[in-house]
Amino acid sequence: MDSNTGRRAAWDTYLAVNHGLLRALRNGDSAEVINPILGEVVIRIRRYALMWPADGLMLIAAASGAVRLLRQDDREALIGLSVAMSRRLYLLSAGPDRLHHPGRRNQRAAWTKRAKPVAGINERRKARHRGQQHEKGLPDD
């Protein structure tokens, strides 16, 4: 399967989480309404997990945790976990070029533009020591 298939599967699952599960949770629907929606999300994640090598196992674990949270009726934690799954699925659907959520600053660009750190005291001592070795005619370390 090509990468577009995995991206489409991630987008499809993202829509199921974001527009199905999260909407039902935020509307205060009963567990009888949420259970089949969550079941659909779990089935999709388990079916498509092999398409997302690094994130597939994490999403399977998150889906299992979501089922446990629904059984314990911990809605706040279930909403938080669903939001985290939704964000990860969005990033998977956006492809490898999109490292971060669109609302966040692109950290890769910030990292490449960062200035080199100023030499600390140890680096200055080493440089001074190397200079003394050159003056004495000793080889560098």
C-alpha cells in the first residue's frame, strides 16, 4: 500500500473521532450512544494500525484506554484522550512533511534558525589550553 492510502485511512479515522466521538461526548450523550461510535473508531484504528508503523501501536493502546475510560464513565479523561488521538490522526493524514499541528509554530524551522550557543567556561578553558600547547609545540588532544 502506498502512503496515500495510509493518509486517507488516518483522515477517515480522524473524522470518526473528531466529528463522531468527540461531538457525542461534548453533547453529553449517554454511554449507549457513545459505545457504538467508540467501537467504530477502535475497529478503524485496529484495521489501519499497520499503515502507521510508529504511531499504530500507540493509537491501539489509546483506543483500548478509551474503551476502559468509557466503562469507568470518566468523560473528562475520555475527551482528553480523544483529542490527543484526533491530533495524532490529523498529523498522520497530513503526511510526513507536516511534523506539527497547524496551530503550533513549526519547531523544525525554529531549530534550524537558532543561533549557536556561546562557548561556555569549559570550551573557553579547552581553547586556552590548546593555545598553550601550540605555543609549547605540543600536539593537540
